[in-house]
Amino acid sequence: MSNEIELMTGTTVGIKAKDGVVLAAEKRVSYGFYLMSKSGKKVYPITNRVGIASSGVLADIQTITKVIRANIANMEIEMKRPVSVRATAKLLSIILFQNKYMPYIAETMVGGIDDEGPKLFILDSWGSLIEDDFAALGNGARTAIGLIETGYTSSITVKEAKELAIRAIKEAIARDPTSGDGIDTLTITSSGYSEDSIKL
Amino acid sequence: MFSPQMAGYDRAITIFSPEGELYQVRYAGEAVKRGWATVGLKCSDGVVLAAEKRKLGPLIDLNSVEKVYMIDTHIGAASAGLLSDARILIDYAREQAQIYRLLYDEQADVEYITKRISDLEQAYTQHGGVRPFGIALIIGGVDKNGPRLYQTDPSGIYFGYYATALGSGSTLILEYLEKNYKYEMDINSCIKLTIKSLSLVAESLEADRFEIGVIDIKTKYFRKLTMGELSKLIEEAKSEGLPQKPSA
């Protein structure tokens, strides 16, 4: 595990639908040849309308999530309004960039719904911030992305997007040794978020 | 000069009087009351910030005197009191607006900037070795919530307003605004109402005696009225009829 890229374990998928956003990730926690846990959670709601999902080192994923949650909770109280998806992603981007010489080993996506509609952003370890319609991150991304690439249309609904995300992660699990053991999903629409966990 | 009870309690800002007052903060409020008249108005169409400028000497170039400032593209502020203190707060507010953009990739709310300024003002009423800012600001702008108008004072308190005035003659201006203000106005009527209210205390009605900043709801962009625009609106306000100045 000398290569940083090889530490980007797992598979994360995010799809922007016309009525919301779907984030999904598998549950495997592996260190080299050792499968340490089958119940790693990598998809988290941040607010009622914004969530994040990551691949990489679980400690880093958990830390990033907690830091963003604390900052955004505080910001929402201070601003007296729901925070935008872009603001959440930009803040995370700055935190990642500030640590660029000892980076968090995690690739993250921030998705949700705000005044401007459904939004999805992806971030690498160093904090680059890219807005996209769909994305796949982690070691399994190379396998997962093909399925989404052909299955995605801009008129996709949240329901269809969730099915597509699950199929894409299953495909990655079939060929990526660092991915597996179940799928967590987070669906965000204008009426709030719902979490789901699928056993394999 | 001072009553026996009061003696001594105005020596340091961090000492309360037995009545629970901080005299230095109150004196800072006096500096605001003696400042040149400043008015802020919001209407359904945007926000207007205006100030009167007095000719300090026959050779002064009033165009170089600034009392209405841009904080960010969508926020402006007008000040009354010690202008040198205002500059420090304005620089701070501009910096905070840019930090917010850098952190969140969006424009700061007007209330957020107001709060940042008020927090700084409050700190200068509680720490040793400093004095309070002798300045009050009217901060206005258009953000996600629509047109917004706030006023801060040296104590660090802030309130939201539909219309407000600061400085000498502000009581007169507020009286006039209370009778003539309404929220549903287009931006030009709002500017003219501001000019009319300032005419109650203004030394003269020449264009260079006024400084007016406007943020309308469509462009959400702060801009200062040019001399040409000012002269035109002053003429229009005159033809609509200016309020009667009370006899001294």
C-alpha cells in the first residue's frame, strides 16, 4: 500500500436527478489484504438537504464528516437559513486544501438540494471542487462509472437514479477487491432525506 | 462638571457606573449624534443609503469626502460620527465579505456582515486599552432574503429597519419619514423620499452636498448616483414639493 491511489479504497457513486440527488457507497473497510470490517458507513447526511459520501481511509472520512457537520450546523444557526450545497462543498474544499501537504486520504462528493435545485459536487484529496451531474469515486469507480455513463439521462428521477447507483456499485463490488459487503444510500429530495442500507 | 455619583466612572470603558452604564460608550453615541445627517431606506424595489455632506471650508472638494461606501457588490453602508473610525469598520466589513466569499463561494447576507461589524464594536466596549468606535453605520443591501437594512451603534447592538436616520437632525428626518414612508415604492421614489427627508436639515440642495448609494432588487448591485443623476432627482424632488423646514 505504498501508493496513495491504492489507499482510495471502496466505491462511491453520486447522481443528480431532476427531483433530487442520490449518494451511495459500499460498506467494506480493508487494509491491504485484511478485510477489517463489513460495516463501514461512508454516506452521511450533513443537514436535511445536504449529504456527503466518500471513499478512502475511514478515519479520514469520519473526521471530514464531523468537521463539516459542526461547521454547517453552526452556520445554519448563525445565518438563520438552510445552507446551500455549494457553500458546504466549498468549505470542505478549503479544509482539504489547507491540509494539502498532509492530505486526508479521501475522495468526497457533496450532494443535495437548495434554492438552485439539485446539486452535486466532487472533491479530491487536495480540495479541487468540481460540479457534475454524476460521478463515481474510489478504487471501484473505474468499473462503476461505465454503467452510469450509459444509464444516465438528464431527465432521470430519484427513484431511477437510486436503482442505477445500486447497480453501478454492485458492478464495482464484483471486480474491485476493496469494495463490498453491502450498500448504503442517501436520497435527498425537496421533502427531505432518507437513508437506506442494502445487504448483499 | 460631573455629579458626584458619576465622577470617575467615565475614566475607563471597562468600568460600569452604579446605574449599569458604560459612560465611554454613551459618549461615543454623542459623537454619532453630532455627525452629519445620514439616512437609510428600504423598499420593495431595493435599498437607498444617503448622506449629507457639509462644506468644511470654501476650498474643500466635496467629491473626495466619502460617507457612503460599497462593502461588497450587493452591500453598502453609510456612516455618521467620526469618519476616521468609520474607515476602520468599513475596511473590516469589506474584508469579512471577501472572506465569506472565499469560504462559501457565495455572497454574504447583509445581516451576517452587520453582525461581524457589531461583534467588533462590542469587543471595543469590553477590553482595556481601547476606546469604542465613535461611529454608527447604516448597512443595507439585497441578498437571498430580499432588501435588507440594519443599523449598528458604538455599543455593538444592531436592529433591522424599514427606514432609519443618524446624525444631527435625525429626529426631524425620522418624524418626516414616519409620516411619508411606505414599503411599496419604486427605487426612484425611494431616492426622492430620501432627498426630501435630507432637505429638512441640509445646508444647501446642490448635488455635491449629497452622496447616495443604491442597490436595486433586479441587479443586486451597489452603485453610487452620479452628479448628473443627483441633480436630476433633486430637481424632480423639488418640483414634487419639499417638506417645510421648521423655523429655527
